[in-house]
Amino acid sequence: MFGIERNPGKVNEYLHLIDIKQHGFPNTFSVFLAEFNNGVVIIDCGTSKDVRKLLRYMKENNISLDSVKYVIASHHHFDHSGGLWKLYDEIKKYNPRLKIISSLETMNMLNNFENEQHFVRSRETWPILMGKLRKIEEDAFKIINSDEYYKKEGESSNIIDTFTLNDSEVGLAILETPGHAPGHISPLFIKNDSVDFIYFGEALGSLNHSKKLETLPSSAAPDFNYKNYMTSLKKIKELTPFSGGFAHFGFVSGLENVHAIIDDNEYITKDFRQRIIKLYREKPETKYIFDKLTPIAIPRVEIDVDEDSQIYQTLIKFMVTVVYGMMMDLGYRT
Ligand SMILES: [Zn+2]
């Protein structure tokens, strides 16, 4: 089998890829749900509008709400965690011991949605997409402190929890992967002493193709930090994961495929940044830079290039975010 899976359903013996059709489009946002003998882990949940789609998937697949032990928030961005309060409220009725796993930064930024810059800007750029936001009580969170993150050395001490899967054990650990956003984390599952799955979130850009191991950078204004992003990417590469999950969108498996897609994102992120630096010197205009970069992005996206289509227009908006995020990180924009 080729290494990219973008059809929803079970992608390995414990992991479900759920397409919540965010903003009404398929293949936009993946929710990953890990189902073990003694508990369920949900990774990211989308906006408040997406939660009922996730709950419906669970009902259809006989996954009970009282079995959910953790919901993990990779970072605070609304398309990932905007609906967290709602999902928490729903599951908590059945399992009062439910915990949300996140970094401290994520909890604080999420609960400061009225003033936090990502939310302020998103309300201007994507007003109808955001859904409702609400504060979440601090007791709901299991915050991962700096000494609790997964390290390749001494890994056994940094397992957050252990689950059983038929005859084997699967450990849950959390890798700190800032760069796309501060406080970004990547949960991973360890089986037979190796990393069986890691949720990239947006630490590895976005996957917009079902046949090519090619990505796009996932810079976003105002949170992107190139230096941290590249450091996180290298940390992921060092783990030699067997499979990985993109928030936008899908599952990649096989050591070589995962390695290739990490290399690709390292290449394209560097390449975009270098091009922006060069183009900015030629002409310091956002539109000029944007128009030169879009033709490089388009072949990496599996779409019919019909410039009136909604999906094309969404890609263009996404590209603006990427270019602008990198320009801010370079100090070209404030
Ligand atoms: Zn994000």
C-alpha cells in the first residue's frame, strides 16, 4: 500500500482517522481517535460546529463517551481547539474524570480568546468559520510541564499513560513541538519501544495530496517562529516514527514514507522562506511575493485549478496566511 491514507475510518489496529468535514469540505481537518481496550484518546477536535460530527462518528462506531480518558489539544488555534469546551462538556457527563492534555501556553491562550492575537485576527479573516468559544475550567486540564515531555533518551520516565491493546501495551507520550504556534505539542504512541504513531498537528506543515508525499509550510501569522519550527521538525525526524498524522489532512505510514515527508516539509519550509527573503528585496509588497509563491504551492495541492471554486479560494486564503506568517517572523510585517 502506498503510504498516504485520506479515507476516513480505521487506519491501523487502534487509530481512527475521522473527517469532520470542517467548514463543509472533506479532507480539511483530521481528528484522530485512538481506541484501546482500557480507554480512548481523542486528538484535536475542530470548532464548536465540528463537535457533533465527531460525536456522531463515535456513536456510529460504538465508541462510548465514558471510555474517553483524554482529549489532547495540539495548540490553541480555533480550527483545532475552538470546540474543546463543547466536547469536554459532552463527554464529562459520562466520564467526570476526563482530562484535557495540553501545554500551559495552550490553555492560557485558549482561555484568553477575547484578546489573544490569533483569535482577534481570525475574527477578521475567517469570521463565519470560528464557531463559538468559551472558557474551560482549569481543573479540566492535565498540563504537561517542561520536564514531562518525551525525550529520546530516558523515554520510560516520560510516558504519560499506558494502554492495552489485545496482548500488547501502548504508551502515550507528548513531544514539545513549538514553531507553528507557541505551546504546540505532538502526542505519540509507543509500541514495542518504538514510536508507532505521532500526531504532527501542524509541526510538519499540511498534506494536501493523496498520491504525492509533498507538503506545504504551515506558517501562520502572528504565531509562526521559523527557528522553533525547524528545531521541532528535527526532533520529530530523530524519533523515526512508523506513522504520522496531519491535522490538514490524513495519515502517512511506513518508515521510508514518513521520513520522505518530513524531509519534504523541511525542504519546502526552507525554500519558501528563502524565496520570500529574495522577493522582498526585489519588491517589498505582499501581493508581489504572494503571486510568485502561489504557482509553487498549487502543484502540491490536489485540486482542479478552477479559480472560481470555493476550494481554490480557500487555498488562496491559506496561502496568504502562510506568506504573511513568514513575513512577520522575518520582521517584514508587524
Ligand atoms: Zn494552527
